[in-house]
Amino acid sequence: MILGALLDLGVPREVFEQAFDRVGVGRERLQISRVLKHGLAAVNVTISVDGGAAALRGTDHAHGHDHAHGHDHDHDHGHVHGHVHGIGPGPVVGHVHGIEGGHDHHPYRDIVARVRGAGLEPDVLGRALDIFDRVARAEAHLHGTTVDQVAFHEVGAIDSIADIVGAAAGLAYLAPGAVSASPIAMGHGQVRTAHGVLPVPSPAALEILRAAGGATCDGGIARELCTPTGAAIAAHAVSTWTAMPPLQPVAVGYGAGDADLPDRPNVLRLVLGRPGTTADPAADETIYRIESNVDDMSPEMCENAADLLVAAGAVDVWWTPIAMKKSRPALLLQALAPAAALDAVARAILIETTSIGVRFDRVARRVLERRQHWVETRFGPLPLKLASLDGRVVNAAPEYEACRAAARASGAPLKEVFAAAVAAWERDPERG
């Protein structure tokens, strides 16, 4: 569904074919058609696994790299944002089909080695590894083991590798400045997996979104609506979990799922657009400040409350030590949220803290234009958040979670990974 929506959005087919060839999936496995889902036209993508559990073929990467952005297109990467949501409500993500009934075991380290050796562009490689890492960390957490000991069932299959690498290639091609998503419909009931019958939402999909601070909803259907693969791709791409922000739509893409749902089109919709209605990326915008004084809650609960405020749509959350009446030590909880998330954030404060009231006011803020940029380091590709003013990068900050994952994987101190990312940016031609 994600690949179909990206294709319908305007990502050239060649972007996926090049990525498939390099990772050993093979472009001939990509099958594309247009279908109707409850009267809505969408692009249907399937990955052929004819011939049974044929091994991913070896690749020779001695050749030069064809850059994924080598295609002519008119996207202004510095101003493009994306939004993703399904029909009724949230993304409806199709099932992942494994090879040989999903019983192949693919160790995480083998998948990482294959992807790293595929000759992918740094941006594509970094995104793909991040998505795989999110699934691996969720599986390790659920099974009480380490990431290195994780062996995948469904995610190791050819079509799922294609899903993740293809999504990484499509996102790298678009290079959106930010991605928002409405709450993801998870479904309910039960699903049969390699581990037996499990509840829906599946434990892995739920853990991936929990770790990412994602937002979910039921979706109103007794079936699995979001797989771990879909959850990991969304968790990687989405920076804000909220209703669609003000956008000037540039393109809209619909990706079809395999199932025919009884009451809605089984599609994923991607909207590509420029934020707001102004061409000035640093223009003032209106946002709400929501706050509450808390003097009777254990500090142990603060982290959980802050995470849930972010999941409810807050763009920033912080705690400040204060003194209340009778000089009682207390905490001031404050959050910033767009108007669409005001009610959800206020409710989260009232539910997740001991506060009995909140106050809020409307404030103006000015923000720099932000986008993600990948650099190649001795720890692998790492993402940085670039902030620009008048077209000039004025801040470049390594992404913490990606650096922490690289530090854990390499055994190096986190500060060395941060330093390597900054040094790579200093040498990057885009820095100028």
C-alpha cells in the first residue's frame, strides 16, 4: 500500500526498480496495476515470489551509484511536507505475506549485512536500516532478548524487504521536510502469526508505535489493519501525529490493499504539499500553550505523561521546577500543540497526571524551515536535522535516536557517534 501510494504520488517506478536490483530482490518482481476500491482508483503493488522461497540473489556493487534523485522533478524539497492517512480513519495497512508460509528465519544481522552491502545511496540506506531496527528492537523487547539474537519470520521475506527498501527509496526521493499522520487504525480481534494466535493490534506493531510516540485508533473493524512492517515505516517517517495541518496540496496518491473491506475503500492516501498558505518558511504561526501546576505526583510518572502528550499531538513538552503555596516544591508541566490537538493534549494532562485542571492560551511562534539530511560516517549513514533561515542552514543537529542505535550497535560511546555525524556534515558538499 505504501509503495502504491508513493507511485501514485509521482515517485518514478525506476526509483524502486534500482533499489530492488541493488538489494537483490530484482525489479522483475515489482508488479503494478490500477484497481478500484469502493469506487476509488488506487495503485496496487505486489511483489512476486513465484518459484517458492528463492534466495535473494547476489549483487555486484563494483559499479558506480545511480543517484535516486537523478530524475527530473519539480518538488521544492526545502518546502515540501507530507501527510498520510487512510479512509475511515487512519492508514489501513495490508497484511505481510511471508515465504513458505512465513516459516523462514532471517537473522536481523544477516538482513543488516545484506542491506549495508547493497550499494544503496546513503539516504536510502539509512532509512531502510532505521525501519528494520525499529522492528528488531520491538521484537527483542517482546521476546526478552537482544537485537542481535532476533530472527525475523515475516519481515525476512522477499516482499517485506522490498516494502522497507522501496519505502526508504521513495521517501529519499521525495525528501519531505516533515511528515504528519492522523492516528493509525489498528483494528481488533485476533491474528494468526508464526508465534501462534495473537491479539490485534499485534504486539510488535503496537510496541513499534509506542516506542515512536505514535497515535493509534481502533478503526472499527475486527481484523488486523496495521502490520509491524507498516508500523515501522510510519514510525520512521512521521514527525507529528496529528490531524492534517494546513497545506497547499501538490499531489495526492492512493495505494490499494489486497483485502476488500465491507464499509470503506481499503486504501492508503498520501498528500504532498507545501505548508500553510505563505511562501515564507519562517513566518509566524499560531499555536496553543497548555500548562498545569502539579505538586502531588511522583516524578517517576513524568516521563510517561510527557510521552503520552506527544502522542496526543503536542509538538513540545517540558517540566519546570516551581514553588507553590506554602513553599511546596512542585512541577510546572507545559506543552505546545496545534489547535487540532488542543483538546487531546488537555485531556492527556488531566488523565495522566494528578492535576485537576489545565489552562491554555494562544501564542504566536516563528520556526525555522526544517528538513532531514543523511551523512555517511564510520558508524554508517546517520540523519541530521537541518534548520534554515533565508535558504541558509544555521543549525545542524544529529538525530538522537539514530545515533543511540548506532552507538549500541558499534559499542562506541554516544558522544563519538555524535561527533562523527557533525564531522561528516562539516565535510558535506551541501554545507557549502
